Amino acid sequence: MSDAAIHLEDDALAGFIEKHKDKLVMIDFFATWCGPCQMTAPIIEELARQYKDKVAVAKIDVDLAPNSVNEYGIMSMPTIVIFKDGVEVERASGFLGKNGFENLITKNLK
């Protein structure tokens, strides 16, 4: 099964957010060596499949995307950033569990 969340690098993030202005956008800033990120990954994939018609989900490996890390002020992993109409509306850091991550989506879909 392929990943439901799209993996992006620095040069593609702004275009991804712009392209999906008609949907909620969820960006997962993660690191491959980060334990909480490894626990978060399958949940993000599950939510990406579950909300595929309403939410565009992407993942960015912070070690491969230093410009995006600086631009968005990412200081810890995982950090989830939610965009609505191309504008950041919320962010959360750390492992929130499925309910916590899903809550970020559902309250911003309203």
C-alpha cells in the first residue's frame, strides 16, 4: 500500500499549500530518528486516507528540508501545521494520539 500522505521537500511545500487552498492542509514535520514521529506516522497515514476528500496531507523530513524548518519555525518533532485557505491556522507539537490529531482536523474543517 502506498503512502496516503505526500512526501515533500523544501522546494515543493509552498506550491503544495497553494495547490490545495480548496482543502484543509496538514503538514507533518518529522525526523526519521524521532521516536514520537515514528508513533505518529501510521496515524497520519490513516487520517490522510480517512479525510482524503477534505484534507491534503504532506510530510516533511526536517533533516532534508532546512529552509522549510526555518521558514515555519519548527523547533521540535513531530510538529503538525494546519493551513486553511493557504494560511496557517494551528500547530501542535509532540505525540497527540489518534484522537488528538483527528481533533486538529475536525475542528478546523468547521
